[in-house]
Amino acid sequence: MLRQCLQTFLRLASTRASQAPVNKTHKFYVKLIGGGTVLYQFSLFGLGGSRTYDMDSADSWMAKPITDLEYLKENSQDMKCRVEALIMRIQAEFCHALEKEEQQEGGKKFIVDKWDREQGGGGITCVLQDGTVFEKAGVNVSVVSGFLPPSAMQQMRARGKKLEGDKVKFFAAGVSSVIHPKNPHIPTVHFNYRYFEVESENGEKQWWFGGGTDLTPNFLEEEDVVLFHKALKKACDRHDKQLYPKYKKWCDDYFHVKHRGERRGVGGIFFDDVDEPSADKCFDFVTSCAESVIPSYLPIVQKHKKDTYSYKEREWQLLRRGRYVEFNLIYDRGTKFGLYTPGARFESILMSLPLNARWEYMHKPAPGSREAKLVEVLKNPKDWI
Amino acid sequence: MLRQCLQTFLRLASTRASQAPVNKTHKFYVKLIGGGTVLYQFSLFGLGGSRTYDMDSADSWMAKPITDLEYLKENSQDMKCRVEALIMRIQAEFCHALEKEEQQEGGKKFIVDKWDREQGGGGITCVLQDGTVFEKAGVNVSVVSGFLPPSAMQQMRARGKKLEGDKVKFFAAGVSSVIHPKNPHIPTVHFNYRYFEVESENGEKQWWFGGGTDLTPNFLEEEDVVLFHKALKKACDRHDKQLYPKYKKWCDDYFHVKHRGERRGVGGIFFDDVDEPSADKCFDFVTSCAESVIPSYLPIVQKHKKDTYSYKEREWQLLRRGRYVEFNLIYDRGTKFGLYTPGARFESILMSLPLNARWEYMHKPAPGSREAKLVEVLKNPKDWI
């Protein structure tokens, strides 16, 4: 136990995670040489934490949860409640971490929009727009339920789910985020972790987890990409050494801008329909992945946020953002599923789009340029570790 | 006959059509009071012109046609050849007309890309990018043939086409264009006119025409919208008074950004599967529509190209361009069909995207503002004539 604590501490210390306000019982104060007091958190209860760990962080959440906090606490054995508390904590930690970077440069704060869904449930959308460090940062939580629309049932059946009858109840809760920084030398990051339950008319239930984190740089900084992938691998390896290679490949396959024969970025991990070996273990795995977002990304933000850049570099960034839009609007399953779902809150779904994007006809980077090197790796994904 | 000529002349004179280089035998020089010499063209042979009218304009085309010119001339009774000559002429006239506006402001010329399609046919893509008047102007011709991919067959069957067997031959030829001007007070225009032939394994043939022209302003200038719709109505009315109302409604229904409950713009005309009363009459109708692009749009460009505009107006234009991207990438049948077709030239398909676009979270125009007035009419399309 002590060894595990120490390892966790060293991992976090080496990646300089954020100063997220968390419950006192889970804080560690660390005096870094040459640095200020940095506050790190980790679970005292091993992988995934105690059953109430996420709920105990409620004071720091961006808003009141969708479900009443008392109800969440009273039903802390129910996976739906556990997931809601987890995603509320992840949202808060990530927003606070980003806000800290932004505030250091005299920038902006997140605006917080809490919204209800007419057909059941709602969400909390946090957006920081046109900041100093972040051009557009969105971190969204949603907890929705009701009956599956026909298009969603069709999509799920195609993926092998057994759904009986026309009236299939569903519950979906997830946290998703896309961060588009201003500086072209800081990559865009995206993550999404979600839990699904469906119940057919005959009472048969199914549940599964899905998610992933992936990085989209404008220029290839191998060191950054390796750091990013290492953090994700560490999160996966703690559960099963076979997960990272499998989900890394899935990520490369999924984020494919087919008409261009390019990947959206340099990958990460991606998975869906995860329901083994048990709900508890799946929850722990997803918790690890979600907790690895800050240590995989924040060090890259800190490293590059004061980099200088040229007009040409900014233009290239805008062109890459255009490709990002292409993937999200043409291929992304989440976006399509969202926009075609009646009563969907399109502003939260489209928050993933950059503030600015550009399309030039037949743009081709000069051979041998840094731009060309990036495109090369997007066309031929490689192993980073 | 004389009356018809005179009417045509008056129509063109009143809308100040472009000075497109056309065959001498079809030119009319007109001295306008207070203006220079303006050159107008119309057919001396009534609606749709003679069987060789389009081909006789070959000297002015932007490039050599996809099919050998001699073959086109020798087969001038074949609808495939007639359509190819028509779209080559329409492309050239429109490019020359836009280039004239651009050159008057010391701007750029179109670049001309001729491309081949591995599976059969090819196209000519003309693009003027980052000009003085036009931020991105694309005018594309394509003439392609081969076997329909399964996805296209599925789409066509869903639309009621009888396609027997797995190997269905197709021929498709069309001209399409999207013009994004720099000045926010000039609307974006889009048009597309196309001809399709399919032949099932059992030898059964079907053909049809499709197309439309529609306008997307950033600010509502009723006078401009009325001028635009009047030109389209005139083109339709010459064939059948019922066409304009029918195709105007179809346009409003088609260019629907469903998740926002907004139309893309202020409409125009849109039609598909047109195969009555005869191939000749359909061709004549499509010719009229395609010829109405210049008189419906150029006067608006000329009127506004020197308008001053504020930073805020430019920003609003960029936001509207974001909506344009949303429609094209999420809903547009042509874009989807194109991008999912193996061997498609995606650069020509995506030429419709603006040079720059912007997305702000929860952007809402101030009540009563000019921006709000536009959105109001996009939410509730109205009759303009």
C-alpha cells in the first residue's frame, strides 16, 4: 500500500499535475525545489478509490450535479450514481487545472451552463472562449435518460447489441472535452469517458463503458507525444498490459479522416463496449484513464504556452483546425449520434469545434518542412513507446 | 420570335449580366445610358438554343473538355455530349464574369486544374482564392462514369430509382459552384446543375436532371433577395409557371440546418429527378436556370463590393460561414455522396468550404439587430415575390 502511494506520488510529481481543489482527506502538499507549493491528489484507497471518493469532492464541482447530491450519496452502490459523481469530479479537476494555466497569464475563467433535457436528465457545459492560453476550451458533462430513438437503436444493433422491441430505455452519462489552445505549438486534446445502460421491453439489461483520450498537434514534437502516450499507457497497464496496444490501435483506426487518408492527430487510446471482467473493474479502469488526462496534457501546455510563433505557423494551425472540423462533422459517431437525437443540446455537442478554422484549396506543405513531417505521421501512424 | 428576343434582351439589360466571351454570332452590343459598352448574350434559336450553340463557345472554355471536342461535335444529338458542352460554357461564362469584377479591383485570376478520374472521366476545377473581391470562389465541372458504388445505389433506390442487379453503369455530368466574397455585405451564392444516366444489368436505362441556385447573405437586404428570386422565377416561368413555387419550397426544405432549426440562407430553387416532359425540354429548362446565375447574382456583387464594413460585421460573416460548413459537411447529399465515392476528388468537393470560418459557443445576436433579423428569416422562410 505504501509502495503504491509512493509510486503514485512520484508519477504525479514527475508530470506536474494540476492544483485541483479536492477533498482535504485526499490532498498531499509537496514542496518542489525551485517551485511553489504544489498540491497533488491521489486515492488513498488504491485503484479507483473508495465508493464515496468521487462524491466527497462535491464541494469543488462546477455546479450542482444533474441528480440530487443526497440521492447520489444514498445510492453510492448504484453504477449510474458512481459514474455521475466520477464525471463531475473529472470535469471540475480539469477545468480548475486549465483555469490555473489561463489565470497565470491574466486570462479568462470558465463560464458554466447548467441545462435540462426535456426528455430526461441534463448537463453542465463549461466553456472558456477566446482566452489568453486557450482559444476554445469546452468540458461537458451530461447525464441523460429516456427511450432510444430509432436511429440510435439501429446503430447499436449494428454494433451487436441485443435490443428487443421498439421501446428501449436508456441511461447515458459521460464527460467530454476538447481543448483548442491559442498557441500553435500546444496541441489540441480531446477526451470522452462514458457509461451506457439499456433495457429492452422484456426487461433485459445491458451496460458498457466507452471512452478515450487523443492528441492533435500542429507540429510534431516527439517528446510531447511520447509523454502523452506514456501517461495513457501507465493508466492502462495498471489494469491489463494488453489494453494500451489494443486501444492505441483502435484510436488510430477511429480518428481517420478517410477522404484525406490522414488520421486526425497522433492518437492516444479509444475503446467502446467495454463490459468485462466486471462493472467494478471497468469503472476502475475508466477512472484511471480519466485521471490520466491532466498528467498527459498539462505538462505540454506548460512547456509551450509562452512559445513564440509566426503568422505562417498560426495559418497552419487554422488549416489543421479545418481538418478537425471535417472529422467531427463527417465521421465522428458521437457528434452524429448527438445531432440526430431529438432534444439534443447542439451547442454542447458543437462546442468541440474550434473558434477559428480555415480551408485552402490544394494546400500542400513544402517537402521536408515541419508541416510535411506532421502530415507524414498522420498518414502513417507509428508506435510512440 | 422577335418579341421573345426583345424580352430576353430587356431582361438581361435590366439585370446587367456579365461580359462573358461567347461566340460572335450570339453577341449583342448595347450602349447603356451612363454606362460603357455592355455585351449581352442570348440564344437566337429560342429557349435552350441550337444543338451546337454550347459547343460553338468552345474557344472561351476554361480548359479542353473532358471528352474530346471533336467527339462532342460529332455526337451533338447525344444528351451526354450536349450537357458536357453546356456545363463547359456555363463554367466559362461565370468564371469570366467573376474575374472581371475581381480584376477591376486589381485582384486575382482563377487557377484552372484539369484532373482525371481513375475509374473514368474527370473534371475541371477553377478556384480563385484570397482575392480582392472574392475570398474563395470555386467553379467546378465534372464528367464521370463507371459503376455505381453500393452506397450510391442504396441512396438512389431509397429515392425510388429502379436499379436491377449489382452492376449498374452510371454517367454523371454537372457544374457546381460556391462563391464566398470577402465583403460581408455580398452574399454567398451556390449553384449546381447536373445530368445523370444509369443503366441496369438488364439494359434498362434511366436519366434525370437535378440542380438549383441559392443565396446565403450575412445581412438581410430585401432588395437583393427579391432581385435574386425574380431572376430565378423568370428562368422557371418561361417553361412552366408552376415550377418556381415548387422548386422554391424544395430549396427551403433542402437547405435546412436541422439541429439549429435554421435554413442555410434565403433560398432560391432546388430540384432533382426531373425527367418530364421530355429530355429536350428538361435540357432547355436546366439551360435557362444555369443562364440565370449571372443576372441573379452579379448585380448584387457589383452593388456591394465597395461597401465599407466593421470588424463586428466581418466576425458575424465568419460565424455564418461556420453554419455553412455545418450544412455542407453534415447534411449536404452531394458532399456526402462525393466523399463516400471511391476515387472522388475531395479537393474539388471541399472547394465549397469557406477560406475562414468561426464557431462561438452560444452566440446570440442582440434582439432587434440586423443579425437577429437575418436569423429570424432563416428560421421562418418567406416568399420574396
